[in-house]
Amino acid sequence: MTTADKRTTPNRESAATADAAPNGATRRAGTRGTTAGETYRDTGAGEMPGPVVAAHEPDAHEPDAHEPDAGVAEDGGLTLPTIRDVWRAQEVIRPHVAHTPILPSRTLSAMTGATVALKAENLQRSGAYKIRGATYKLSRLGPEERARGVIAASAGNHAQGVAIAAASLGIPCTIVMPEAAPLAKVTATQGYGARVVLAGETYNEAYARARELQAETGATYIHAYDDPDIIAGQGTVALEILADQPDVEAIVVGIGGGGLISGIATAVKALKPDVRIIGVEAAGAASMRAALDAGQVVALPAINTIADGIATKTVGRYTFEIVRTLVDDVIAVDDEEIIRAVLLLLERCKLLVEGAGAVGVAALLGGRLDLAGKRTVAVLSGGNIDMNLVGKFIQHGLSVQGRYLVVHTLLPDRPGELLRLLALIAEQRVNVLDIEHHRAGPRLPIQQVEVVMTLETRDRVHCAALLELLRARGYAVREAEPAFALGSESRLGG
């Protein structure tokens, strides 16, 4: 066994208990074959979820409500992956994926009270963990299935993961993306060898076209998360965490459809059941929390979050069953918290992480996890973020932190008044980034002008001190406010 083999293979002394699921559930041989001729059906995890219950009239091509029943046993039960499937997946994908590092973070540890380390899947091939499950799923296809190729609908990390896995295994690959998919992601997916088809304005329309092409070509559709092989592949993240940090006490994982956390929970609860598994969703797309509260898979009427990688209307049947059985808690964070986490990781940890990959850190920073003193690993699931979006995050985040300040004031319309104001501002070590000078307007007093200034300040305390000084010197000044307060009524259908 090589050094690499040793560091990615946890101690298997507890393998005798690997077939026992937590919470009293048991696992036995199932009807779905594997490479070694064995898998396991969970027979004690409780009642299986019923059909998807939509909180709205579902789209005729909504993918999460019409996925195939692969892995459903003859008696209607779900064949769930076990630790043995995760071990098998690790051996299969080892030559194709990177063993990503776990990076201790003094900054986050000091800010949260926990001993925090980061599982940097943003440094994985393709920039996200998705290549793990995709590689294992594709490796399980037979010769005829490989010849017919694979197809998937995605505009994000799943597309690139499937494309790389297919190229590595010599399998023809088609990815259907919405016509408005970011050019960078389209180009990257094509660069990995996939045939990219642009179809429709939304993901649902792209999915419908993918299903049409599947019917025409006989290709195998690769689901992004609700598939036992995909889940087993994602579970290899947990094996690396347990190998590199065997004393871990809590793992914080983002949730979209639930494939990653399902794989991690399957592995961890079999090997170290006392380790807490905590899932984190975006508040604007909390489909797992909705399912857990309802006791069955439900579809959200709409989703709205900047964390597009986990913006999922509904979770899977497999992932729901695993999460409700094995995961200790599921919480949500809002977009402001996500942006703060992205910026902190960039500025203090020197890590570029997308919104979906930063939700675990956002939850830690939010102070809602009781992990003080606990050895905690937060999984950074991906780093594929558009550079234009990074710029918007930075500008918004700096404004929230008080490092940008936009102020409005009125000045007499005569020479020297603007110079006098700017000199006062300069004395406070404040940098002026932009000035707008408005003379026309029905509300402007005659012989006065409105000045709008964008200023660079140190923090909110510095902002408050400047505003207080200006008012003390006689300036009518106010901080800019958004023209519209966007609340829950402003939503995105997905």
C-alpha cells in the first residue's frame, strides 16, 4: 500500500458494524447489484417518502418531480448506499480525483470558538466535489451503456464533473445547458471534451431537451444528486476527512439536492457515529428543511439565492431518506451571511469559494451552531464563481462592513463650497471614490446643488464619526438608502 493509499483509507476495524445504520436502522442485501454483487437496502430507516408534493402546479418537465426510479427495489423500497459502497467508490475513483487538503483556520477558530478546519474541495479537479460521484457513476456503466454515451442537464458544477469523468473513461458525453448559461462555464465544459447543447431559457427547459435527446440516442441520464452511486462517490469526501483528521467532532456541509451530505453522513455515521453532521441550506432555497418539516419530499414554489450551486426546488427521495435518518441538524443562512463568508475566505484565508461552497462557514460565523471547543471541519464544496459576481460580492460586502459609504448633502451653488467640503473629508483620512453633482430637480432648493459622494472608510465606526462631524459643521447630510427594499415578495422562479 502506498502512502497515498494509507492516507485516504480510514481504519476499518469498525467494519463489523458498517452494515448497521444509526437510529436503530439495519441494512441487508438488496436487489440492486454492484461490481462485487452486493448492495444493501435500508429496511429500518422508517417509512419511505411518498410522491413529490408540490406547493404549486409543477412544470411539466420539472426534473426533480420526474426522475427515473433507478435503485428502487421490486417491493418499492429504496436501495440506499452503505459504507461498503463508499469504500468501493474510493478505490474506483482514486486515479481520477485529487485528495484535497484540510486547512486549519486560526481566523475562523478565533471568530467562532470552535477549532475549525476547511476541507478544500474548491481545489478539486473541475473546482468542485461533483467529479467524485460522476466518476463512480460512469465507471459502473456496462460496455453497451458506455457506447451509447451519457447525458446531463446542468449549467454548473455537475456539467463539468460529468464532462471530466466521461473524458477520463472514454465515454461520449452531452451536456444540455440553458441558452443563457455563463460563457465561462460553457467554454469550460466544452474544454473537458463534452458536446454542449444550448436549449431553452431555464434549467427546466434544458432538462426537457436533455430527456428528448436521451430518448433519441439511448444515452444514460446522469442525475446530479439523487442516485445511490452518485451519493457513494460523494461520500469519499468523508473518508478523506476521517483519514486526515480522525479526531473530528463535527462536520458542516452545504445542502442543495443533498447528494454530498448524504454521502458524507453514510460514511461518517458508519465509522464514527458520534461525529455530528450538520447541513446548511440557503434560506432562499431551503428545500431540505421544508421536506423534513413536512415529513416528505416537497417542491418549493420559487427559489431566490445568490448560492446558485445549491438553488434546488426539491431534494431527492434517496437524499431525503438518508438526511432524515443520519443528519443531526439542518439550518439555513441568508444571502448576506453567505456573502460575508465568501469575502472572509477570500480576504483572510486566501481561498476563492463560490456561494454554495461557503454556506458552512456562513453558519459557523452566524453563531447558531453549538460547536464551541469542538474540532470542526467545514466542507468548501466548490470554487467555480464568476469573476463579475466576485466583484459585486466585494462591493456589496465592503458596503455592509462600512468600508464604502455613499452620502447625500446639499451645498450652496457658489465657487469654493465643494472644495471646502472635500478638505474637511480629507482631514478625516477618508478617500473619495466618486462624486455626482446635481443642479436640476423639482425638490432641490433654488441656488443649491445636491452632491452624492462615494467614500472609502475603515469601518462603521469611521463612517459614524464622519457623519457626526459633517452635521456638526452645518451640513445636511444623510447616508444613501436603496430605492427599493427587496423582500420575500421578490422571488425567482427556477
